Amino acid sequence: MKVLLVEDEPAIADTLVYALRTECFEVTHVLTGGEALDAHAADAHDFVILDIGLPDLTGLEVCKRLRESSAVPILFLTARDGEIDRILGLELGGDDYVTKPFSPREIVARVRAILRRSSSPAEKPGIAAEPGNGESSAPLTHDEATMRVLLHGQALDLTAHEYKLLLVFLRRPHRVFTRDQLLDLAWQDPGAVTDRTIDAHIKTIRAKLREKSPGCENLIETRRGLGYAYAP
């Protein structure tokens, strides 16, 4: 498995490169966000470990650009442990978030865990850039300018959490998300609600899809014993 490590602190990078290579990962190390984007474009990696505090682009911006064409799993590294940073990183498409200092062995374990639960290939054309005018051959599209999700070009009347849930699915088509993962990604305080809250919101989303276009409720699949997935 090929890992792209984006870290500008040599001491941290050296320990992570050693730990990952010891566990038989092939590691490419770069220092800046620009180099990371170039490296991944030239040779798609299976995993990205991404520091948020980079000398050129922020790790959040790098993640956003990667998500325009890639579903590669991303683990954020940061010295900041604020809840807002964590939520923003996850909402932009990150898979996990670790604050410094950390154990290199913990990072390797998290990489393996994320790769195990990732049920889709690292590269998916369906994650392509979200068009501002909502025009796409996909049934569901995201109009970033108006913050609306459209079904066959028609805007859906969604609550804030329904919108956030659909955004998670749109950014990672075919990937199966557990209820806990969806709570983490779409709720500011996931501990304040139960996993059954996800079931209730999925039910209302399906009803709104069915109302606009009967049969489209099946775009959100239930994977019994696992969770939910968007299957365009």
C-alpha cells in the first residue's frame, strides 16, 4: 500500500516514515501542500497522512482539492485540538484526526483501521468537482454556491442535518458509513444524539427523494449490519 506523508517537521516525518516502512508500507514524503497535490496526481496513493499546518497551503485546502477528484483516505495531523478544526477537517472529507504529540505506532494502527473499513477503491470518478450550477449526469448533485442538493436538477427541501448527511454521501459514493461515522461527520456534538437519529434522518431523506422522483429513495442503500451507502 502506498502512503503519501505530507509533513514539514523533519523529526515527526522521520519517525513516521520509519514506522510505516517497518510495517511494509511504501512511503512518499513531501514537505508542502503543492508537492502533495503534484505527487498524488502523478502517482495515485492508497492513503494520505496530511499535516494541517503546512508552509504553503493548509492541510484543509489540500484535502479540499484532493476531494475534487479522489476518494483516497486522509488522516489529518495537527497541533490544534479545537472541535471546530476537527469538524471542519472531517466535513471536508477527512477520515480521521490526530493531535500532536502522538505515537507513531498509533498512526500506523489508525492507517490500518481506516484501510480495513474503506470499502471502495481509492480513486473514484464520481467524486468529481461539485458543479456550481448543479448540472451533472449524476442523479444527485451539490450546488456549492447555494448550499443545496439537487435531484435531477431540482432542489431538495432539506434540514441542516439532512443536507450534511447527503453531502457526506455525495463526497464518497459507494462507501459504506456506519451510524457512528455519520454522527461524527454530520453532527457538531455527536454525543448528544443516538445512532437511531441517523435512521430517522435517512427515512426522511428517502421520503423527500421519493416525493421528487419515485424510485430515487433507493439511491441511499441500507447495508444490513454495516450502515448506509450512496449508490448513484
